[in-house]
Amino acid sequence: GNMSSRKGLNGACSVHEYTGSFMGQSAHFKMTSVCGHVMTLDFIGKYNSWDKVDPAELFSKAPTEKKEANPKLTMVKFLQVEGRGCDCIVLWLDCDKEGENICFEVLDAVLPVMNKPRSTERTIYRAKFSSITDTDICNAMNHLGEPNRNEALSVDARQELDLRIGCAFTRFQTKYFQGKYGNLDSSLISFGPCQTPTLGFCVERHDKIQSFKPETYWVLQAKVNPEKESSLTLDWDRVRVFDREIAQMFLNITKMAKEAKVESVSKKEKVKQRPLALNTVEMLRVASAALGMGPQHAMQIAERLYTQGYISYPRTETTHYPENFDLKGCLRQQANNPYWAETVKALLSDGINRPRKGHDAGDHPPITPMRAATEAELGGDGWRLYEYITRHFIATVSADCKYLQTTISFSIGPERFTCIGKVVTSPGFTEIMPWHSIPLEESLPHCEKGDLFPIGEIKLLEKQTSPPDYLTEAELITLMEKHGIGTDASIPVHINNICQRNYVTVESGRRLKPTNLGIVLVHGYYKIDAELVLPTIRSAVEKQLNLIALGKANYHQVLEHTLDIFKRKFHYFVDSIAGMDELMEVSFSPLAATGKPLSRCGKCHRFMKYIQAKPSRLHCSHCDDTYSLPQNGTIKLYKELRCPLDDFELVLWSSGSRGKSYPLCPYCYNHPPFRDMKKGMGCNECTHPTCQHSLSMLGIGQCVECENGVLVLDSTSGPKWKMACNKCNVIVHFFENAHKVRVSPETCDLCDAALVDVDFNKAKSPLPGDETQHSGCVFCDPVFQDLVELKHAAMRHPMHRGGQGRRQGRGRGKGRRPGGRLNPKKPKDKMAALAAYFV
């Protein structure tokens, strides 16, 4: 039939409309999508403030609310606009607990605007499907069910537990330790019910390495000579002994023998099974171990391949293909790829093998290629991951690898030795996955029981036991899956978090080596309450959440019981924090002994120290005060100038030569001096009426890119002068090589922006004639039009941004012409609309 498609009002989701049949009646269909969760859970208002709320209150007193997960998408409004006036809704979300939870988020948005049902008329339907074949989709449409409230509640419970427990511990730890130590080098000392056990696995392996004591052992090695110019190395059946005298005794006994006697020869055909269908955890393991990709990076690539239509949904626990899965159709798409065309064509002509029966989790089918691709199309990591997924899929319908294993048992004196040889009889799936092939070994001689071979050499090898290596990401993923820590979707996130928080570093071979901070944290948890870091308590919580999903446990009772347990643990942790602090003192330096002198304190006039480690901050050891600073940039002293309000020396924050910079007062940045200022504002947002560094004195005009931003002169940027928005990343370059640029107290008659006085060097003046000075509006003055250029802005819809008035808003945005130059033409039109074309 006919179908029309259009973009929804949020610009992210498409809406497809068509007429068809529903429940035996003609109906007009609208089909659209969401972008993950519609809503997210958060604390209300003041409870998001770290300074005003005791973390202990977060366990019960702090109310929570559902907020839009991504406000920019305006997903609720979009769903309501499309759902208004509809009679029925059919939910086709992912068939797992998270998908069930999103079902009810969608229903909460659209039910109030849908047509009211008549009496007991049913209006809500849930489609259950495990693959995206035509057959399965039609079958799901013919057997519509209802969304599962219990499964959705289990996700709500998990979200609330993680929010309350994680925030309480994280806020307390972060404030306590960052207030005492200066070189932790982590912006957040976080705790997470899943994240912390993940770190615990890494530190547990580290502790085993540190406590390992090597032991010496001895191995008896014998070589026989079946032919004159060949030798065969035999393995000792005792493997090894840890007593040197006993090892020497065995050596002496065997050296008395002149020949090795064949005691038995056995031949057995063995099979190496083809792999199970690919699920998320196995894909992440292989991506890390074989492709050298971190789990988070691999997941991002897989999601991109999925959205581009190259692979099936990459989040699945299932390793079993549905009965109606079109294996041959999927295979035919790969028949022309030069890398595996021959293998695929042979399978299609000879007949595919039935895949091994794996685990059906009832969520999504295994990860499979959905259409052909080339290396040129995908490139780099995208191709490498796609290639593995495709080879894995082909291997699942290939034959098993078969090989003949020959075992020869020898006796040398009273001691037994063995040698094993393997010969491949049918390579099977190893043709498409050659890294799984049976390694080539030295060929064994033809012999029978009773044959004698001359002994070439018998010697004693001294060796030592070796410690385990640090956990690889692949090993950590396996441990997390085994102990029920995280889901296939969240495992990469937890691993990424412990890396970003500077708890572990990724070494060669994707091995995870804990940092001092990670080690001390885990050891501290063990010292205070081991259950905070062991996987056992999280596994127990997961079992309770599963009971909610099955309707066997009450949502409120599980939530209340679990939060009560962790609240008690939290209070005990706070009371016992000295135990962890003792470990911290050994590894980290106190604030007073960290950093280098930078600027003077306005209270005691002594130098404060700049602590560069994350989070960067200033500390006055005399007053014992710490002042937060903007992150992800450089900080330096600002000309030894002082704030007129508190006498603190100003510092200059810069994001680099191509970015923006602004001065700030350390005290005002942490304690806003005016009502209209918030914590974390620099001088470029300060409304002091006379300070030479403030927005009032340096603000020029309203930013054309964002709602509330003002373009402020960067007085340190000469001779490559620029003004930057104090809210977003817009930067306007102007008047290069000017000697001075000053903001005038006068304003433009056309746009209310502040005028600018420019003084150029005589030799480099771009002004007409021999002029070196000019005063005018950056936006409107025709003399300035070619001297102003806007950078670092994103495309926006043409829209007027209302001005905020003189000094406070410093003017309105202006029209733009393609190429990035500020457009001085049609000054009256630019008050009505802004067509922004930015470089």
C-alpha cells in the first residue's frame, strides 16, 4: 500500500502514516519511535545541591521525580502531538525489561491525549517479537498482548536504588577526600552498586599478583630419535615435582635406560565445535581480546552499524536463532564478498549445518549481519567489527572442525612419557575463523606397541611458578556476567566508568591495572564493610528485582528493605571512615602539601596553592579554605589584579589559543556576590557595575547562537582580538593587529549593542586612508564588516533572540551571510529574524 513519511517536531524521529486493517477494521496507522528512555529519575530541586543536603537524607527523605531523559528532544511533547486523537496504541519496544519500562513511559505521555475508550474497550497493545523477519513481525501483530507492569517496576526499582545509593556514597566520599587530599587526580570519588564490585575484581587480581611468591619446580624432559636426523620431545606424565632431590632421583633412574619403549599407541577422532550464535557479552569479549577495542568503543561502533542497517540489534543475551530465522537469506547476502564468497557459496550449494542450540533469553535474536558491506564503506574499526560478526555468523552454520589425535605413550625405565600429535581431517568452521584452527604440530613417527627408540637426551629443567597477569577486559566481562554484575547493556558503561574515574588504567593487551586510588578505595571498603565491594550483595539485590519482574515480590517492600540495608551501611561507613582515611594518608598528600603557589588569598593575603590534579582547585593552607575552579583548561595569574569586592587576586582560565578565556575571582566563583549570579561564574558573567573586568564593562551584544549568552570582549586576546559568548562556544574574531580594543559606553542606535573603539597600528591598519582609529558597532558599522568573523558555532534555525537591554544584555544578535562574516546589511530586518550561517 501507500505510505507517507515525515519528520516529527523534535527533528529526531520520523513518522510513517498509512491506511490498513486493525482487529478486522479499517484504520489509519501512525508509526514512530523514541530514542531510548523517554524519562529519567532524579532528585527534585534542592536535593541536587551537594552543599545544602546531608547525603544521608538521599536514602528516604529526598523526593524523586521523573524528568525527560533528553530535554532537547522534547520527546513527551512529540509523542503527545502524534498521539492526540488516537484510539489505540501498539507498543513495539525492545522485548526486555528496559523495553517494558519504556512502554509505560510512552503510555504516561500519550494516554492523557488519546481518545477515551468506551466502557471496557481495550486500547493498549504490546507486540512481542524476537526477530525482525516478516514472519515474526506478522505473527506478533496477530498475537498482541499487554505490557508487563511488573517488569517495568523492576527497572524503576533498579533506577531508584542506583540513584539513591550511588549519590549518597559518592557525595560523601568526594567531599571528604577531596577536602583533605590534593593529588587524588579524579574529579569524582564515585561509588556504584555495580561499578564498585567491577573495580573490586581488578583490585583482587592486583592483590594476588602482589602477594604471589614464586616456587621453584623441576621438570624431566626426554627426547627420542625415531630416525637419525629427527628428534621427538616427550612430556613427563608426572608433569613436575617441587623437590630437587626427588627430581634428581628420577633423572638418575631414567638415565640408566638406553632406549624408550612404546607402551601404547591410540588414535581418536575429535571434534572442535562451531561457535554458538553471537550475543553482546561474547562480542565485547572478542572486541577487546582480539580486536583491541574497549567495550564502550565497541558498543558505540556496533550501535552505529545497527542504525546504518548493517547488523541486527547489538544488545542481546540470546545465543539461539529463532526457529523461523532466515539463515539462508542472511547467508546469501554475503555470497559476493571476496573475503568469504567461496565459503558461503559452498555452504549454499552443499547445505548449511543446523546451528548449535544456545540460550534463548527471549529478548532479541543473536547479532548477525543484515546486509553486505565492504571495507571501503565502513573503514577502520567499523569494518573490523562487522567482519568479525559476519565471520562468526558464517561459522555458526558451518561444519565442526574434525581432527585425528594420536597419543603415543613411552616408558623410559620406570617413568612414563607421552607425546600427542593432531592432524586435521575436516577444517569446517576454522576456514572462516582461521584463528580457531588446530595448530600444526610436528608429525609423529609410525610405530606400534613394543617398538624401541634410542634416547637422544634426558635433562632436568628448573622453572618457577609465575604470578597471574592483570585482568583483561575480556576476563573482567566474563567475571561480571558470571556474578550478575550489570547487564549486557551496562557492562561496558561500568568498565568505562572505572577507567574515566582514574581507578584503573588500560595497559597493553587491554589489561586493567588499578591505580593507587582504585586500590586504596577497595581496600578501604574491605576494611569497613566488605559487602560494599563484593559481588554478593548486588547479586542478592538482582534476585529481588527479578522477583518483582515475575510478580513474586512487592516493588515497595523490596525498595524499602534494600534502601534500609544500605542506609545502615552508609551510616556505619561514615562513622568508620577513619579506617579508609588511614590508607589514604599513606598514598596521597594533604592539600597543604600539594600544588604550587599561584595567587594571593583575599583574607590572609598569603599565596594560595594551585592544585592541578583533577579536580583542579586553589587551596589556602593558612585559612584552610579550598576554592573550585573551571575544569578542562589552563589557569594562570591574571596580571596580579584584584577583585574590588573581596581583594582576591584574579586568575585567568583558558581553553587554549583557539578557544576562549576569561578572568575570574576564586572567591566570587564559589560564593556569588550578586543575586543574579550563580556558583561557577567568571568575571565575564559578573554584573558588578564598575569593575573593569565585569560583563557590565566588557559585554558587547547578545549571542546569536544561544538564548541567554552575551558576547564579551576578551581583553587578553590581542593582537588577535576576539569576543566570546559567556554561555556557549561561539567565538567572534575581529580587528587582528589592532593596538587597542575598548568597549565604549555608547550604544548602537540600530541594535543597542555597545560600540567598540579600535586603535590600529599605523603600519598594519586596514582602515581606509591613513586612519588608525575608528569607533562603531561590531554588527552594523560598514567599516567593520570585513574585520569581523564568527567561529565555533553550530547551525541553528533562523530565530530572533530577544535582547536583554543595555549593559545587562548588551544588544541583540544580527543577520549572517554564508561564509561566517557578520552581515551589516538590512539592519531593520535583522531585528525580526536571524538567519545564522556559521563556519
